[in-house]
Amino acid sequence: MKQTSRIQSSLLSCTIVVLVLMVWTAFTTQSGGGVASGADPAYAALMNEDAGGAGIPSPLDVGRALVQQLSDPFYDAGPNDKGIGLQLAYSLARVLLGFALAMIVGVPLGFVIGMSPLLSGALNPIIQILKPVSPLAWMPLALYTIKDSGQSAIFVIFICSIWPMLVNTTFGVANVRSEWLNVGRTLEVPPLKRALTIILPAAAPTIVTGMRISIGIAWLVIVAAEMLVGGTGIGYFIWNEWNNLSIVNIIVAILVIGVIGMILDQMLAGISRLITFQE
Amino acid sequence: MNTILKLMPKGACTETADIADRKSGRKMISIEGLAKCYPKRGGAPVTIFEDIWLFIERGEFVCILGHSGCGKTTVLNILAGLSEASEGTVIADDSEISGPSLDRAVIFQGHALLPWMTVLGNVAYAVSARNPRWSRAKVREHAASFIAKVGLSYALDKRPSELSGGMKQRVGIARALSIEPKMLLMDEPFSALDALTRGTLQDEVRKICVETEQTVLMITHDVDEAIYLADRIVLMTNGPNARVAEIVRNTMPRERARNELHHLPGYYDIRNHLMDFLVSRSGSFDVEAATQAGWSAKRPPVVEIGSGV
Ligand SMILES: Nc1ncnc2c1ncn2[C@@H]1O[C@H](COP(=O)(O)OP(=O)(O)OP(=O)(O)O)[C@@H](O)[C@H]1O
Ligand SMILES: [Mg+2]
């Protein structure tokens, strides 16, 4: 039963992709052939080497560009011409660094807030005000104080990924079942050990859910942040290709960003499966 | 034709006698004037129970019987050190209870197993809390031997979610026994089980407690369970303002089997007495009228029914 439904759904999703590709191909090549041959070759070259339509590349062009980009992903030919793999590595490094910093600050802080009703009451209003601020709003402030575009991008990632982790950790820690806490208390387990052996495992699924939300948001925000600060990264790559009017490379970048985002999410989903317990 | 024999408090009993009793070391637990109030939203605080006096001797099995909501769990939690009394004190082993202690193990109303640990892990957690210096192997061996006592050796590596209700409660019992406490506190440990499982578990618990001369305080609202397990049965009136109305001394022979218990002479007299209390007297208990008739909170009447001995 389960097997067949999985086969069915993957068949269906393949069909949908093929259909979309067919419509896309039909739309981009049908008008292209006639017009492009009659038009000024220089104009065609300006729009795009061999694409037709209104400058929208066909799936075949995208596929070709994808293969070309991925065959040499790490070349470095000056500040405005780097391989997509190199740019992704810059972005990933920023995301992972900002995320790690947020985790180091957010999880222990959330732990303490969750355990102390006093702190929870005191800090909750502040968190509620800061949480809804778009992380990009912090960018000018970061640039002004840090004076380094790369570090500012990391700071923005830090700011945007700390909130879900902080809030989820607080919630998870504050809502550990009291009977589990009582088990620790009646066994006279010292407080720190109790926090690590009872509260942490009990709250871990909620904490990891927060981390999963965080990494998703961080991966969303990095593209916008890099478009703003420029220099390196996949966001800058897209901005640069837009300036080059290379729509095909932008589509390639969108695909690659999507795939990496999915991989990041699945990694945390895997961790989540490992530490989730059944009651 | 049942002979009801009431041992009314002797007026001459003084507090110095109590203290002498306590010093002699027979007393494991001494509950003295215990009361618990909870604040009520927009009103005066509610007193769940008040003026509770109870002594438990070493090696004794005491059951508290009372209706839902009369504060049994609350009394037990105070004894466990998990919550604080509003008034009065509890003295355990010559010192006042100020918090949880490894000397008093608790078997919770829900099984309260840690779901991310295996059966062995749950018991070993308690064992290593009791003996922090033991090696891993020794902790494991000790835990496994107590799991064997409740007949779960085949399920060492299972998680609580893979166990039936009865098996979970068994693990809870093994965990409590594994720290070799001076006293066992049980909060309706069998109430969520089917009759058959409950019966076998009662047998096991009774066997272990008799063998090890374990001091036990158990809460129940099952009359038959109380008669089978307890040496003394404490009857609490309905809350709020619950009291200990009387204490029934169990006259069933010490060697008793669950299956034959109801054939013993005097069994139904005790059972009817307890049922009568639960059905009518627990609700209509009037402190003033009872005091006039000689009842006192400090020395609630000890009742012996029949002559089962
Ligand atoms: N934290 C609390 N705040 C206010 N009232 C409480 C609180 N905990 C318990 N109570 C009240 O105290 C009373 C006694 O509760 P308790 O759990 O001790 O009852 P119980 O005798 O164990 O009942 P049961 O047999 O159903 O387990 C109840 O009326 C309950 O509403
Ligand atoms: Mg209860």
C-alpha cells in the first residue's frame, strides 16, 4: 500500500515536471525560430546568444548552462567572474557561521529563559519586539558599525536565525512534563545534570524544529543580503548575472539555491528524526 | 453478626509519648498536623485537607483510601518532598522533610518513564543517581537484576512506547525498588490496568514488600486492593477540608493469597465497612459531631472488624 502510493506520487510529480517543461519549451521556441533568423544578429546576440522568444531561455538552454556551470564550478577569474560553486561556498560559509553563532547564543539563552519564569517575563516583551523586524533592516546598522560587508552579512544571518531557536528552546524547556522533572527531583539528581539528562532530551525535538526553521530563513535571507552588500556569494552572483542580462544563469542559480536549501532542510529533518521520541 | 471493636484514643495519651515512640526508632514517618491550601481565583483559599496526623511504622504497609479529589496525591507529594505543606510537618527518620530524598522512592500515578530511554536506561538512571561512583557495568548489572525481579528481562532494550501499560508500571516499580529506598510511596500504581494485570502486579508487589520488609504508603480507591495489601487502611473524608476519619487495622492473616482472600472469615465485614465509609460516611463526616463523640484528629480511632486472627 505505502509502496504503491509512493511510486504513484513520484510518477505524478515526474509527469508534472515534464508537462511544465513541455509548455515552457513550446512557449520559448515556437516564436523564436522565425523572428530570430530575420532579426539583426547583433540584437539577438545582445538579448541572448541563441535563445528566442522574449529573451526567455528554453529548458534546453538552461540545461546546457547548468552542465557548463557545474562542469567547472570553482573557477575564479576576477571579482565579477567566479564559478557558481565558489559563490555557493561563500554563501554557505556565511549561513553556517551565522547559524552556528545564533545557535551558541540562542539555545543556552533560551534554556535559561525557559527555566526561569522571572527571566521569561522580563525578556519576552523585548524578544516580541525584535523578532518581527526584517533582518535586512539591521543591514545598514551592521555595515555602519562592523564596516565589513562579509561580516555584516554574517551578522544579518545571525539575527534572523536566532529568533526561532530562542523561542522554540524557551517553549520546549518551559513545557517539559512535570512528572519527568519530578523523577529527577525524587532521585536527587543535581540541577545541572537534571538540565542535561532530562530537560535537554525532553526539549530536543522542539529545539531542533526551531533550528530547522532558522536554517530555512537564513538560506532565504542570505541571497537578499548578498545582493545588497555585493562582492561574493550566490546573491551577488544573481545580481551580477542580472547586470549581464544572463537570464539563463539566473535560472540556473535559482535551481541550485533550491536544491541546496532542500539539502540543508533534510539534514536537520534527519537529526530531528534521530532525537524525536515516541511517548 | 460482626463484632466491631473500636479502640478509642485514651485521653491520657500525651505528646511526650509520641516523641518517645519516635525516638525508639519504630516510626518511619510521622505526619503532624498537615494541611494544604490552594489559593482560589477571586476568593478565600481552599483548604484541601487539614489537621492530618498519621504515623507509619518501619516495615508497615499503609493504604490511604478516599474519594477522588480528597487530596491523596497531594499528601503523597508532600511526603515525597515534591510540594510543600501549608501547615504542619512531616518527620521522616527523625528529621523534617525539606525536599525530595533518595530514601523515599515514588511510584507515580502515571508511570513517568523517560520515553527517550530504554527500560534498562530508565532503571540505570535511577541506580546511577543513587550510586554515582559505581562503574557503568555495575550500574547495569544492578539495574538488570531489579528488572528481572519484575519479570521484564526480555524487554531490557525496549522503549516505553513499545510496552503495554502493565509493563510500563512494572518498570516504574523496578526503578523505585532499584534505589533500595527506606520507604516506598505509591500513587494508585495499578489504577490504569486491567483486572488481570492488576492482580499479578499486586501479587508481585506484595511478595517483594513482605520479603524485604519494605515500608510502604500506597494510595488507592480500590477497596479489595487495600484489604489485600495493607496492614492498616487510612480512611479520608471527602474534600475540601478532608480529614482522617478513622484507621482500619487489617485483621486478615499475614499469610494471605489474593485468590482465597474473599473466602476468609471476616473479609466481607471489612469490605462492607470500607464500602459503607466510601459510599456514605466519607461524605457526611461532621467534625464537630465526631469530636463530641470522642473523635480526635491527632488520634483518629483505630477500628478492628471481626476476629479474623
Ligand atoms: N496546583 C493546584 N492548584 C489548585 N488546586 C489544586 C492543585 N493541585 C491539586 N488541587 C486540588 O486539590 C484537590 C486534591 O487533589 P489530589 O490530586 O491530591 O486528589 P486525589 O485525592 O489524588 O484525587 P485522585 O484520586 O483523583 O487522584 C483537588 O480538588 C484539586 O482540584
Ligand atoms: Mg491522585
